[in-house]
Amino acid sequence: MSRHVVVQHVDRVPAEILQGLAEQGVSTVHEADGRRGALDPLVRPIQSGARIAGSAVTVSCHPGDNLMIHAAVETVRPGDIVVVTTTSPSTDGMLGELLATSLAAHGAVGVILDAGVRDVAELREMGFPVWARAISPQGTVKASPGSVNVPVVAGGQPINPGDAVVADDDGIVVVPRDRVGATLEAARKRTANEAAKRDRLAAGELGVDMYHLRPLLEQLGVEYR
Ligand SMILES: O=C([O-])CC(=O)C(=O)O
Ligand SMILES: [Mg+2]
């Protein structure tokens, strides 16, 4: 059996759940899933204002080699987010506007790179959202095998093909596919709670989350003078 595979079928998250998760945003989804799933914050957006959710198409590449991103293109379906990792740390510019054009033509809504990106001005102009660990002009070759749609670790988080990935200006969170429905429900409740809290905070109320702010601080040994 080969050590390298391209898995062509991925079970995906339903589009209406992805849309709901995108509306909730990364920080709320992360809280709603028990503060789990946040990728390393050094994997950062290259643009501002993008907020997307999609099913993960995962790519494991040899460092300095983007062959497997090319191999992933034909597995992409509309609404997917391509998650690229390398088998050892790399900041090389593995994806630029050409590869992004190819992925977008197959319906990818964004790319997460635990590696480097280049052609940043063109990508911003295209409006194709990318989150990456580095921006680097360093070119890569197309010579080494790797895998598509296998479990990977990106930004320190395990990601399975078909998991929900949500990304915005706050960063990136992954939600395992079997928890997406419960997480979306919890996120919506949290957003409704926050709306009520916001009104109370705007009215000047203190300690809205803590019932009684002063007794809590005193219990923790903080002295009021
Ligand atoms: O071609 C590459 O290897 C990466 C790149 O710059 C592009 O996709 O435009
Ligand atoms: Mg280029």
C-alpha cells in the first residue's frame, strides 16, 4: 500500500450549517465548542474583513513543494476550504494567485496555509481569502509526493477532511463534523445572550457576567480602598 494517497470522496458539512457558522464568526464558534479548535494565531489572514466557513479539503505537502496542492484541485467542491500543511515546518510561498485562481474555479472559498503565501497584492485584489503562517516570495517545486484528504495537523489542531473550518479576522477554528450542529446551536444561543448583555453594558451596568463583581473580587483577596 502506498504511503501517499489522494482521497477523492469527502463527507461534507451541509451548506446551511456552514452558512450559520460563518455568520456566527470564529470567536463565537470557538466558545460554543467549549473553547476548542483554535489554530495557532500565527496563521494569520492576509486580508481584512473576510469571514468564511467551509468543509476542509486537507493537503499534506513536502516542505518546499506544492505539487499536492495541484493534486487537490480536482477534489475541491463548491464551498470547500483548502487546508495546506507540510510534513516539517516551512514558510515557503506555496500558493499564489495562479493556484488560487485554479482552486477558486473549482469552488474553493478560501485557503488556510500552515506555510507561506505569495502574490499577496493579487490575492487581495481577487478577493480570494487566505490565512497563512508567513508571506514569502520563496518559490516551491513540484516533485515530491504527499497526500490529499487525509487527517492532518494544521496550526497545532488535528483536522479531518470534511470538518468545518471557520476563518475571519480573529483567526481560524476547526469544528469536527460530528459536532457542527450542536456547536451552531450553542453559538446562536451565545449570540442572543450577548445581545442582551450588550444592552446592559451600554447602560453602564458592572459585572454583568459575574452577578456581583465586588464580592467576587473580595473573595479573591482584592481589597477596595
Ligand atoms: O506557482 C506557484 O508555485 C505559486 C504561485 O506563485 C502561484 O500559484 O501563483
Ligand atoms: Mg505566482
